[in-house]
Amino acid sequence: MDFNFTEEQLSIQREVTKICEGFDADYWFDRDHSGEFPFEFSKAMAAGGWLGIAMPEEYGGSGLGITEAAIMMQAIAESGAAFSGASSIHLNIFGLTPVVKHGTAEQKERMLPPLIKGEDIACFGVTEPDAGLNTAAISTRAVLKGDQYIVNGGKVWTSTAQVANKILLILRTTPAEQCEKSIDGLSLFYTDLNRKYVEVREIEKMGRKCVDSNQVFFDNMPIPVEDRIGEEGKGFRYLLDGLNPERVLIAAESVGVGRAALAVATEYAKERVVFGRPIGQNQGIQHPLAESWCELEAANLMAFKAGSMYDRGENSGPYANGAKYLSAEAAFTACTRAMNTLGGYGYAKEYHVERYMREIMIPKIAPISPQLVLSFIAERVLGLPKSY
């Protein structure tokens, strides 16, 4: 068993890190203040061909796996971009996996190349105010009328909707009471975010200001039938194809943020002199930072095991969810310890760890809560009775 990356994988890490060097911590500091979407960064990644890293070669992608995508996304987060950088291209990397697996040849040719080139920016409309993590309970309707569906309802926590021109949407096409199972009657669409029929209302939030989160309201928005992915009513099952890859990417990104915070804390501990000696000489400083290194490395191993399993077509669900849980916890702890190491300066924005601290709250609560991860593992791995 070899835990080392191949030379090709290491070259991905090096090349992406090189691009990120042009977008230093001060760049992300400015974006965190202004809230301006990091177009320059996303365009640089698109120009390098990185947005299609896990997409088929025949549509302009690199044809690589989620493992390679996770290496790339981790390098972005670890560079100091944290989730501000990673989230700006996050959906491009995994979001259209259902199109790759279930779309028609015409859909793939029409939908994938513009996303890979960075010509399209897509957002993801899944969560609803009254459904939360219970995706099967969504109620936003798409009613078929002739050759198009008419959509009414709303979504929440839809990232990048302020700048997106496309949206991946899961909608109820058959009322739940007419379905045998709660996950039936949901259909998946990838279509234009037609602002003639849509109101996008930004949510002011704690961190990652430059990648917007929104409430999205649909008022009779038409969607052509040809923008439906796969069969009507099976959208929830198609959506599952993108969930495990997302968890792997979130885990890798979280480790990257934790490492970024640990690097700042370590450097500070070497240079900060109190009572005639660097504080990093004190075991009260050393041991928590060393413990975080161990925790991050352990979480990282599970993240890349999950990615490797997914790429081999194995059941990666328990490991993808476990990696998301462990990585978020380890990175949150690393950010907390970095804040404590810097003391008052950790609270100052110029040292960046307070931004890491704010942004690491994202994987703590999304795209699935730690409690639901543990419930999933208890039920599916340990065989315990379902608790919800």
C-alpha cells in the first residue's frame, strides 16, 4: 500500500500552488473586505485548464479523478485562499457529475465545455427554507406545460447566484403524496438562471464574503424539457452521484485551511519572544500545534482514501462522510489553536487566522451537519437502528 502521490499528482499540486502565488493572502484580505467575487482567480484557473480536471477529455476536461481534484482544491485552500478561493470554483469541479453520468450526448456537448472554460458560472439550487438537510422534503415545483416546465418556489443558501448565469436545480415534479417513496417525484435540471423570472436576495453572513450566498425566488420561470437531466422523477438518485465527491473535496479543502492556520501559528511561535525566549519553545504552545498536525494528517489520509475509493467505483460513502467530519473538526481545532497562539494578534485581520476561523465554520455545518454524518455511519456502518 503506497500512501504517496504519483509524480503526475505532485505536479498538479505544484502547478496550482504556482497559480495561487499570484493571489496572496492580501488579495483574499481585500476580497473579504469588498465582497467582490474573485473573477481574476477563477479566470486564471480556467485559463490553466483546471476547471475541467475531473471532466471527460472529449468535452475539454482532463479526464482525471476526484483524487486529483481534491489535490488541486487542497492546494488552493492551503495557499491562504481558504474557502474564499476554493468555493469560487467548487461547483465547477463536481457539480455536473450527474450530467456526465446521466446526460445525453447533446447535453454533455452543450453544457460541459462552457463550464470547463469558465465561460459559464453555475450555482446549485437544492436547499429550501422548510426542508434543510431533508432534501426529499423540498416543495419547489416544476409543472410540465407543453415543451417546458414552469417553476415556482424558492431555494436558500445558493452560493454564487449573484454572478451565476446557470443553475443546477432539483425540483418536485410530482407531489409527494402521489409518490411511493419520499425521494421519488424529484427531477434534476441544469438550465439558465433567467433573471426575468428570478429574484436573488443575498444573505449577509459570517465569512467568505466574496462568494455570495443567497435566497432565490422563482416566479413562473420556464425550463425547456431538454434541460432536464435523465428521467423525470429520478433526480434525487442522480444528485447522489455528486454528493460523495463533494464531501471528499470539502474534506481536502478543510485540511488545507487547517494547514494554512497552523503555518501562520508556527511561524509566529518561532518569532514571538516573551520573557526572553520564543513562545514556541514552551510546551504549552508546542503540544497543541503538534497535536493539530497529527489530527490534520490523519483526516487527510481518510479524505484521500475516500477519493481513491470513489475513483475505483467502490462504495466511498462512509469514508467520504467520515473524512468530511474529521477534516472539519481537525481544521476547526487547528484554527482555534492558531488564534490562541497569536493571542490578541490572532484577533487582528492582518494575520489572517481570524478569516480562517470564520471560514472553517462552513464545513462544520455544511453540506451536511456533523450529527447527520454520525447518524449515517451509525446506521450504515455499525448497523444501529435509524434514529431520525
